[in-house]
Amino acid sequence: MRRNVAGLVVVFVGAAVVQLATSNTYLRYVKPGMRWMLLAAGLILIALAVVDVLADTRKKEHADDGHGHHGLPRAAWLLLVPIFALLVVDPPALGADAAQRQSPVAAKPADPKSNSWLANNSRGDAPVALAVRDYSVWAVWEKESMKGRAFTLTGFVTPAKNGTWYVTRIGLTCCVADGTAFMVEARGQAAPPKNQWVTVTGEWAEPTRRADGDVAALTVESITTVPAPANPYE
């Protein structure tokens, strides 16, 4: 592949990265804190590719002076197709299909009590809004601080067997490649459509016992369908 073709491909890769970083689309791939790193990486790619192509063009103008020039290989342009697709196609976030390939059992935290503020918090009548990620862990490993309390969770619907369904959020450590599904079994209400985003309110329920561990559960009293948030991950 000619060097200027390679440079052009790199320019488009950089442009695609910049486009992702300047819109909410980047949240489909990485955590919010990585936005500026993506933007910087895209701009650097563009700058380096442009400088390299210009320098290579000048050299070839001197070396090929008086000789014919060959056009770009047609096949090389096909390399730009996936880059253009990245620029114009809005990819979906990880959803129920990804979650169904994982276990709903939340891993035991290294120090369960270190993240709990519920034990010393008043037990008011108002439901406590929690991240699905937190509830899925605390409901299993900090039962005493969760019993008798009402909670509000927001996530997407992941159906399972025999009418069971989960309120789910995908948690990221860095990017979607390490995405982990955090799932809470919703009891007492029929499942909304798969991948539908919902806000559910209900009371802590005894976790479901499985061979590989316990699964957090919530006795749902109300379900409200909501649009997917700009950042679908936790």
C-alpha cells in the first residue's frame, strides 16, 4: 500500500475518533473520563498523518520529476469503508444480549461494609435511589442494612427463563471490552419488552439462591418506562 494511502487512512481514523469524542457516541465505548484522551489521540493522529503525507509528497515530486505517476490502487480505497461507517453509524450500547451471556450473581466485594452508608442512614418512607451496580452487591452482602427499605433502580430489561427478568446495567472498568452486567431480579410484575429502559420502585427482597451464588432481588411495586440515558453504563 502506498504511503500516502496509509496516511489518508490514518487521517480518517483520527477524524472518526475526534467525531466520537465530540459527541456522546464515545460513551458507547469508554468511560466519560476518557473523552479528552480520545480527542487528543484523534488530533495527534490527524496531525502526524498530514505531516507525513506532505513530506512524502515533496520527496516524490523531486524523485519522479519527468516521470509518470501511478494512480492509487482501487483496493486501497476499500480500507476507508469501515472508517466512513464509524463516522455515520450510531452503534448501539451493550444491552440484554450481552447481559444474558453473563451470570446475574454479583461478586463479593473485598470489604463489603466499606461502601455502605445505609446502616447509619435514617429509614425514611421515601425510596432510596441506587445504582443497579450498588444494589446488586449490597442486597446480597449487606442484608441487614437493606431489609425493610424501598429502593428505586433504573436500567434495561433482561429477560430470563420462566418469566424471570432483571433490571440491568453494564459496568465499565475502562471500556466495553471489560463490560460487566449487574443484574437485579424483579419480582411481582410482568416483564416489559427486552432492552426497554425502566425505572422500578420496590422493596428489598431475599436474594435468589443459585448454585454459583445469590442474586439480588427487588419486589417491584411500580414500573415506569424511560428513555435510555446519554451514558448507558455505570
